[in-house]
Amino acid sequence: PWPLTAQTLPKLKVGAGKIEPQAEAYYASDAGIFTRFGLDVEVQTLTNAGVTSAAVASGDLQIGATTCLNIAQARQHNLPFVGVVPGAVQFAHQNNGGLVVPPSSPFATPKDLNGKSIGIETLNGLAALLIKALVDQAGGDSTTLQFVEMPSALMTDAVLNGRVACAYLQDPAFSANASRVRSLGNPNDAVGGSYVSIVWFTTTDWLAKNKATARKFANAIYATSTWAASNPQLAAASLDKHLGVKVPAATQRFATQLDLNDFRRLFDLAAKYKFIPPTD
């Protein structure tokens, strides 16, 4: 008989950020889920949505993770980005992120941030939208806010040292620094319900030429969603390995299927604040 040879798996370079909502790629890699679905994936850790978008557009990455708002904005500027599979889903009243200030800060609610500087990872993106809405809903004036772009790893020290008055921390950094800062509220609550925050995306050209591979990736991500919900301690170990942040358990929830209604609330809010045109 002919000798059996191992089948060469499709190779992918995938980019993820330094926040738990984009951690599915780390989980799938560490748990062997990508391999189980017939993929050879190299995961790269990137600093923000702008870097990820540039890498996917140039072909340095085949797939990246970014906010669904970023994809909508890119499409408005005729960039050839398309979603492959939904990722993180946010729910109201979760303790997985917050607008943080020093414990001794005089600020009590988001409305006290009028005219103040706020640290976020990416300007003019999802974080800015959510913070604006939260401040307005608390009775403040979002037009007076001053956003400062910085890596999430620097935010806590920037707040404590007075470089910015406030910063938006997301897990795992939010939970890891809970004893050092005080939260004024979770910006995700401003959406008014659950919504998809993260999408794994690629270019229309790559997708057209690699539909079977994209389908394998999507199925692997859905399987990872189920794995993460069942293995929060193992997921936390993966966060420590890739992001260098120790938390007792991962808490982020992820989509297990595509439901376009999960995008509607966020897109309506984005249109209200003119981050994107109104959607039908």
C-alpha cells in the first residue's frame, strides 16, 4: 500500500488585541481548536484597531479582530472589509469593564467628566461612542470630552499619575486593576441591551478566494465560544500567557451563531452620534 502522508493544513495569520473580547484566537490556539478544525493558525497580538485594519488591508494578516463599528466605518470609506464571524457579545450590567478614576478622585458619576481627558485605545471608535453616550445619559455633555489614545497597558498608571482624568479599561486589565482604581460605570450599558462588539474580519478579495478556509475559521470560533464558557479558568490561563494579566477566571461571552439583530442597537446608537450614517 502507498504510505500515508499528513495533509497540509491551510495556514492563516490572525491578529487579536490585548483585551478579553478579542481573546478567542488565543483560546482556540491554546486549546487546539484551530487544529481540530483543520487550520494552521499563527496568532499575533496587536495594539489597536488601526494597526489590525492596516495589517489585514495589506495582506500581512488574513483575518483580524476589530469592533463591528470599525467595520461599518471602513465600509463607508470604501475599504474592502467584510465580517467572517461575530465574536464578543456584551450584555448590560456586566462587571467586565469601566470608566476608571483614582480611588481618591472627586468624580462620582460619568457626568462629572465634562471637559476632562479620557484614555482610550482607539480614537473615533467604539470606546469613544460608548463613553459619549454614557456621559450624556448621566446628564453630562459629551461634546466637551477630550479623548487621548494610549495602549491599555498604560492606562491604569496614566490615571493614577494624573496624565488623564479617566480611562476606559476592559477585561482582563479591568479586573486585574480593580483594587487600584474606582469605576464610574461600564460604557457598554449605554447601548441599552446586548450587542455584538467584536467581529473577525478579512478583505472581500481574500474571502472570495478562500471561502472553505473562512468557513473552517468561523466554525472554530463558534466552538471556541462554547469552550470558553465551559472553561473559564483555562481561558484565564490563556489570558495570562498571551497578555500577561492574571485573573481568576475569564468572563467574556461570545456569539455562538450569527444574528443580525445583535448589531442593530449599536448601529442605531452610532448613527445617533454620527459615527456612521443611518442604517436601514
